[in-house]
Amino acid sequence: MTEEKSLNFIEEIVENDLSSGKYASIVTRFPPEPNGYLHIGHAKSICLNFGLALKYGGKTNLRFDDTNPVTEETEYVESIKDDIRWLGFKWANEFYASDYFDQLYEFAVKLIKKGLAYVDDSTSEEIAELKGTPTTSGKESPYRNRSVEENLKLYEEMKAGKFKDGEKVLRAKVDMAHVNMLMRDPIIYRIKHAHHHRTGDTWCIYPMYDFAHGQSDAIEKVSHSICTLEFVPHRDLYNWLIEKLEIYPSKQYEFARLNMTYTMMSKRKLLQLVNEKIVSGWDDPRMPTLVGARRRGYTPEAFRDFCDRIGVAKRDNLIDISLLEFCLREHLNKIALRRMVVFDPVKVVITNFPEGRTEMLPSENNPEDTNSGIRELPFSRVLFIEKDDFMENPAKKYFRLAPGQMVRLKSAYIIKCKNVVKDSAGNITELHCTYLPESKSGSDTSGLHVKGTIHWVNALTALPIEARLYDRLFTAEDMSAIEGDFKEHINPDSLKIQQVYAEPSLANASTGQSFQFLRMGYFCLDKDSSSEQLVFNRTVTLRDTWAKSVK
RNA sequence: UGUCCGAUGGUGUAAUGGUAGCACAGAAGAUUUUGGUUCUUUUAGUCAGGGUUCGAAUCCUUGUCGGACAACCA
């Protein structure tokens, strides 16, 4: 059997609840607010919530927490659904907090009737003033002791649109002296004469998060309501409302959100990058959004593996982005077809190869996958190789091409450098080489062992393509620690565009398809491609131990 | 100043009173028609003090450090 993997603290809770018979099966939910695109941090939550239900035989609802019409849009709803599907998860139900507005209204009425909620006419400032501070207790509002009848009437008038935005709020009557600020008579309904993306203009009062989230959980009979650490103080209120409303007792558990090096997860700041056109959009391949990562060439398999590896705990964390890249490379290595592309070409003339002749040479599509087959590469007298793959005065342990030295051309022949041609300025323009006909790949009888193998393309048939080379968007390791304007820490070199030369088979690539450009990295075809110009995004470089040792 | 949450190699995460383990990152080597992959080996850790115990990363206590909390956001 496979090794027993240790459980995270939430799995432990679930297993205990299941074995004790507290629940026959579990219900979780993923509750995004449709006011932005999902990012990598959400992926952790999605994998956790859906993963739990999958592992323990339960179900997961997708529920949009759409209680603030001012910031929410249908565009976001669609993108969120897309991203979850892309990650590979299926929700049992698609729900909206706005589906429950009628019921939520009735819940509030019930609270009023129990004498546990009141309409407050205080201004926002007055409410804040009376709220106290974390270290000093609050004071009661002068409107706190209105009669049930008056509250009922006022609340109904709020709903009917009799008041302007901010003129009145409905507050739960808890305890203004509570050590937990959230328990100091929290606002549960506010007036917003705003168009809602689903309910239109039906409502002009909307519940606050605390009066929607737990209630929605209860309505759906969510057994384990899993959220991030910043909601810990809300748990008191969550439980208080469930108790007073006498509804299904969902339980809230909190875990530490994902933070990653050189990355920023704040939806507000990401929106800023989009609005200020610092990036091309939510799906800019440099964005930590799921759409961005997808366009960049990240795979759902890599994300799921990553989420599995980072674990779930309650301490703040800052995950090294190299772990994500490791997961990515591991997956891409298995699935990406190999192709040869020369980025910075220097011309190689094979002086003993007949002019006008083209030979087709087979090359494996992926050495890690024997089922991936081969493709044919044209080889003739004039080729391009990478400038970096030649050194006139080779460094020690450099085993690529140098004057008088031999190197293997991948899937082709061993060549030997005979002559270096330069222009008047001393720049290398051509390398004159000879090839060893008996060293042909697959039928090599030369008996020679060369240390280096390099990639190349046939000059005549080379396909010019655009390569977009991405680097991290931010320069600071811990973006949450920076003070001042985060935009001062944007990497000016996060995108470099280069015209490069590809083997002809790349003309058949389809959008989103991943390739390994030999020795250069993983790339995928971008949607910006046209028939005249193919565009490839660099997903991630290959590990490069040589570059490291040179440095 | 208060309440709550947390603290294990560089980074994550296990060990649930009984050998501090795993992964990433780093280092060294082997293999390789990708300086990729793969395979070896290796560096490095329980926040501090006190207590309970035959035995403490784990329990108690004090302290230190980090985070959260004073939106009509979620």
C-alpha cells in the first residue's frame, strides 16, 4: 500500500467528526466574492474545500458572496466558474448569497422580534466613535432601545426605499463592552440604492458579510465552513447569530492564507495594475491570477500538486515560488513536446555538406514519453545555432563549440569548428564547420564521444516567431512587508520580447499547447498569435546548473 | 495598554509524552545525443527561561517575537 500521508488539522477535524458520527457526510463550500479574478491564493482554498469533499465523500457548493452590489459584476462570476473548472473541480450546486435575500430579510425580522436587533439612525462616524477601540469599551447608541414595533416598522421602511444611503442601518444588539469589536452591535443591514448583478433593483438594503455568510452556510447545511485566518474574530459573531436565529449549526474553521515570494495576492492592488495598464489585463501572463497563469502555460496539475505540497496550517507563511516552479517543471517535463528554437542566432556553414541538399532527420517528440512519436527536421548546409553555444576562447569545463572543437547537433551530426568568420568590426558572422557523415544520430559509427549537444535550426526553413520572456513581476521577496507604494517594486524587466527562429513543425501548434524549447525553457502558444506571426509565452525556464556554476 | 491566533533547518510541512522525518532550495558526485530528466550523497532545525515526567517539539508557567482586530468591504 501507499505510504500513509499525515493529515492536516482540518482533515483531522473532519475525520473525527465522521468517525464520531457527528456527520454522515460533509458539505463544504467555496465562497468567492465576484469582484475580481481568482488568484493562486484562491487555488489553495479551492483545492482544500473541493479536495476535502472528494476525499471524504461529500459535496462542495460554489457560492458567490454577492452582498455588495457596488463592486460586483457578472464578468467576474463567469471567470471564477471558468477557473474552478480549469483547475479540475466540479461544484455540487451553484448558489448565490443573493438567492437568500428574502430569507435573510426574514432572519433579520426574527432577530428584531427577539429584541436582538435595532435600527440605528447614527451616522457612520457616530457609530465608529461609539464603537470604542480594541482596548477601550464601546458605548451604546441612543437608538439602541427602540421598541420592537418601531424597529420592525423602520426596517420595513428601509426595505421599501424610504431612506437614503447611510441614513439608517440595522444592527444586532449584542454587547458594546465586548472585548471582540465585532460583537459590539455589528451592522447587519445597510442601505444601498445600487443595481445588483442578479437581483437588479429589487433591493435597496443589503446584508453585511456577517449576516450573510454564516446564514448561507446554515441554509446549505454546510458542515465545515473553511476560511482564512482573518476571520477568526468573526467566529464569535458567526456562532452567536446561528444560535439566536436557531438555524443549522455550521462550524467555521480557519487556516493561513497562501503567501508566495515575489508575488502579491491583494485583489485591490491587482485591480490597480489592470486599471493603470501596468499589465495588459487580468490575464497578463505575469499576473498571479489563474487566468494569467493559464495563459502563461501553467497547468492545473501543477497547481493541484503544489497545493498538496504546501500543506494547510495556521501559521503565517511565505512559500518559495521555486516550489511552484518545481511542480510546473515536473508536469511539463512529462507532457511537453520538444522543439528546437534558436534565440540568438549565429550562422553555421557546413562546408563539406553539399549545397542545395536537404536531409530529413527524425527526432523524438519527448524522451520522457515513448508514445509521443517523432517529427522530421530539415538539415542542410547552412544552420543557426545559439551564439552562446560558441566561445572563441572557451572557459574551462565549457563543452560546446569552440575553434577546433567538436559538438553534437541534437538528432543530427557531430560538427567540428574549422574557421571563424568576422566582419570588419570583429563580430563573428559565420562559423565554418565540417560534419562527420558517420556520426549521424541513431546510426553513429564514428566512435567519438563529444561532451556537448546543442540545438540548432535549418537556416532556410527556420520559422521566425515571437517569444515573450517573462520574469517575476515584483522585485521584493516579501511584498506584504514593503511600506509605501508597491509599484516601486515592479520589475522593469518582467517582459522581454524577442524574435527567434524555430523549427518548421511549430507552425502547427495550437493555442495553449505547451512545448519545451530544448535547453531554453517551456513555452506555450499565446492567443495573440496570427497566421503571420506566432507568439509563444515562456512559461518557465529549465533548471540551469551551468549558468549557476558560471556565476 | 486589551483580546485572539501563532512560533520546528534558508522556505514549507510532519512527528498527537517515547529515534526530530519529508519536500523545495543549497552543495558534491554519477548517468545523459537537452549543462534538461533520472539516481546517489550531503549541509542545516524544535523562539527563550523555569517547571511536571524515567522521558517534552509536544503538557504547565513566564517572557520574547510575528500576525489579526477600531470598513455601512468580504
